[in-house]
Amino acid sequence: MPGPLERAHDAVRHGIPLNKHNKHALRTQSANLLPNVPKTASNVHHRIPLQYSHRFPHMNPNDLNNLVRLPVGIHQAVNRYWEAFGLVNKTPTHTQILNQRAFVDEFIAAELKKLDLPE
């Protein structure tokens, strides 16, 4: 019987939206993939959020290119951008998701620059 992480990857590969157990397994793995910044409260951010990962079945949601460790405050702001996006775009296209990711990436870069942190 496949474990939670394998079930999560299977769901993505088959274009099935992730449930809370799938997301938990992926979040747990992602936290172990990126080193923590000492003395800094931070979270791992999925550049393509897990709620949209099923729209990209050939992409591993925990690929290092899809992960970035962010200070908690910036991560919370990023989550609000994605929540607003989801309210307006109930079934977003690939292009809409990628455009939102580009917008959020620019926001992240600007916020990290203000803190003088590496992007």
C-alpha cells in the first residue's frame, strides 16, 4: 500500500486535486528539502501552490525550483495574494496560474530586497 507522499504524487500525476492529507505529506517533505535559516522564523512556500499542483501533472510540487523559504510575514502576504486569486479564478487556466506565480515572484523579490535577504 502506498504511503501518504506516494499517494500525493500519484494524485498530481493523475490531475486529481490534493486532499488535506496529500498536502500535509508534501508540506512535511518540502520543509525537509530546504535548509532553515538560523534565528529566522520562516516557512517553505510552493511557487505553484499545492491547490493548483494537479493542473501541472508533469511537475513535482516539491521540485526545488518550486520551493522557496520565506520569512513568515512575507509568506502570509503571499498566501493572501493566492487566496484572492482563487476567489476570482475558480478554475484557473495554466496561463493564469503562471501569470500569478510571476506576479507573486516579483512581490517576493521586492520584499526580500527590502529586508536585504537573498532571493
